[in-house]
Amino acid sequence: MSFLDKLQHAWQSQRCATPGINPDQLLKVARLERRVLFWGDIFVVLTFLFVLVLMLRAAFRDIHEDWPWLFSAVSDVWVAGFVLFDRWRRRRDAAHADEPLLAHVEWSIKDIEHRMRQDRNSLWWYIMPIALGCMIPPVLFFAMDYSKRPLLASLIPLLFTLGGFVVTFTFVHLVMKYGGRVALETRRRELQALRALRESLLNTEE
């Protein structure tokens, strides 16, 4: 029997049915959301590990000339490491299968609240490090070639490159912000239902 099956069995065995709450539906939503988030995190980590390999290959092809690509590699390590550390920390703090149902409800509430905070701070944890990793190398290459080429011949491509990155990452930020607003209402409803169930369980224990 899986963890969610045990949780469902424990949930359905409670005598304190809370009006307006469908435990089966809540469990299905939680199961689907956690699977989507898990595979989404796996995809993000694998993508940045792949880009990391490319950046390291580009940097070490001629380390004396191409070392600025190491900044891109560092940004990839930051994002992938943050995703893995955050998932490990949440998994470590998760309620165990043999704990009371109230502990699982409490953990689910904290997990949703954590994801909501993470969505609000995605600019600093995800977008900004990636943007800096993409924009710093061109600036360094420009500084390294400053005395070798005419100013306009190197400055204009740099400005176009940086402008393209600014537009791209601004668009990504707006899309993520919009997606966060769309998901916020669903999470608020789920959070409200879990809090109501927690209150019901607390009242039953009393």
C-alpha cells in the first residue's frame, strides 16, 4: 500500500466528516499536484545539468579565452542545486506514513504555503541567477576584446545581445507571474479546505 493510499484510508476512516470537504477529491488533487511538481523539478534539473555540461565544455575548450562561460555554469549549478536542496528539505520534513492523520494535514498545509512563497520569490531564486549567467559572459568577452576591435563593432552586438536577454527574461518573469496568479486561487481553496479539516480533527481530539 502506497503512502497516499494509507493516507486515504486513514482519512476516510475518520468519523469527523467536515461539511463541504471531499477527502477523496482533496487527495486526488494533492496526488496530481505533487506528481506534476516532482516531474517538473526533474525536468528543470536535467535541463540545467545538460546546459551545465555544454557551458563547461565551452569554457574548457580554451580556458584562457573562454573562461567567462564558467559564470553560466555557476548559474546552472545554483538553480539545479536549489531545486534539489529544496525538494530534499521538504521531503525530510514530510510526515511519515505511521504518523497521525493530523500530522499529514499539517504537513500538506505547510507544503502549500511553502510553494506559494516560492512562487512569489521566483524572480530571485530562478530568473535572476539564470539571467546573470547569460548576461555576464558577453560583457566579459566585450571587456576582453575592447582593445582588439573598434568600439562600435563590439558594443553594438553586445547591446543587442543584452537587450534580447532583457526582453526574454522579462517575458519569462511575466509568464511565471501570470501562471502563479492563476494557480494561487486553486491553492487558496485547497489550503482553506485543509485548514477546515485540521480544525475538525483538532476539535475531535478535544
